[in-house]
Amino acid sequence: MKLPDLARKLIDNKVFGTLSTVNPNGGPQSSVIWVKRDGDNVIFSTIEGRRKTKNMARDPRVSLMLFDPTDPYSYAEIRGTVTMNPEGGPELIQELSFLYEDRPFHEHSPDNKRLVCTITPDKVVTR
């Protein structure tokens, strides 16, 4: 699915996203994340073993909410499925850190295993 212009604009302007996954009991779990685009897919980084990672491995359906900080009523919700890949994980978190904070990312634990997560949109709602 092609991302609408507003969704592209929000992602390209380094807006923080709120990712929602489904817990084992069916309840929601949300996390604030850094994102970037790969064409019409959305890319983010996470660590193996985190709750959102476990949720996505069990149920790859996710929702990503992005809103314009200067106009919070202007938003994009991207619903889709996520795939996770360990290849490029450490490089992606560095790239995102430079995009969002203009500095290198310092991993809290050397044992962390970074994953590249790719959301393929199924539905996008904008306003």
C-alpha cells in the first residue's frame, strides 16, 4: 500500500511514533519509537526479548500513530504487519540516533541483540 503524503511527511520530519502491539491477553501494549521510511514501509529498531518484540513475534499485527507536534489534530495511523530481522540492527539504531538526536547511540547493555522491524502497511488513516 502506498503511504499518503501526510504519513510520508510526518515520518520524514522525524516525528516520534507510538507503536501498539497485542499482548498475550489481547490487551494493547504501546511504545514510543524512532522511525524512518523504506519506500512505503516503515522501519524501526527494537531489542530481542522486549515485550513488544515478543508480541510481534506471536502476532505481527501492529498500529503506528504519528502526529504533527505543531498541530496534534494532523495525524497518520498506519496499521499493518511487521517482520523482524537481526541483520543490520546495530547499524539501524545508529542511523536513527543520528536522525533524531544528531549523536551516536550508546547501547545500555552489550548483550542487547538489535532487530530491524519493517511495517508493511495494510491501512492508513490520516487527518
